[in-house]
Amino acid sequence: MQRFIIEMGMGNDQYGMDYTKAAARAIEDAIRHSSIPMFETLGISHDAMEVRVTLGAQEPDKIDTEALVAKLPRGKASVTATHGGLNVVNPDTGNTLVIVQAAVEAFLPKQA
């Protein structure tokens, strides 16, 4: 497989410490502005594409990666979570802001 795109994004949950919600927002941020016209131009099926998402969060085990796979619109998707991201505590309220980063990579078989 050959990587043909990588997009980065950031998402957060300001009030609920919901790591999956923050991760979904990071993925959406990464792919929101992407458009890949080569599929139609070259007659390549989206099914040929592998989408690999890597998420960085302070508590990666709190991310429901399977739920996020189900939300990806195209290709054969996989989502992994690793330690990264950032938690920021509001000193006035004690609330924790969860920040998750996403790297979304797309791969296709090598083209002739």
C-alpha cells in the first residue's frame, strides 16, 4: 500500500471529559476540508482505500475506537489510540478540558 494523503486535526470536549467525543471532533477536523477527486477521475473504488487513524490522548483507553471506525465514511478503516494529547484543568472550576489529536492517513495499492 502507498500513502497518498495525511491530514491532521484536533478536537476537544470542554465539559464532559468524553475522550471519544473529542476524538471524533479531531477526526472531523482532519477530514473536513479534504476532497480527493482522483477516485472519480481515475475510476478507483473507495473500497480499495485503507484509512488509518492514529489518535493521541492523555487517557487513550477511554476512546471507543470501534465507534469511531463506524463513523468513517469511506474505505477500510482502522483507529488506534495512543498516549498523547493534553488535559487542561480550569483552576477556577476544576473542570478538565480534554484535547485529542488525530492523524488520518489514506492508502491505496500502488498504481501503475
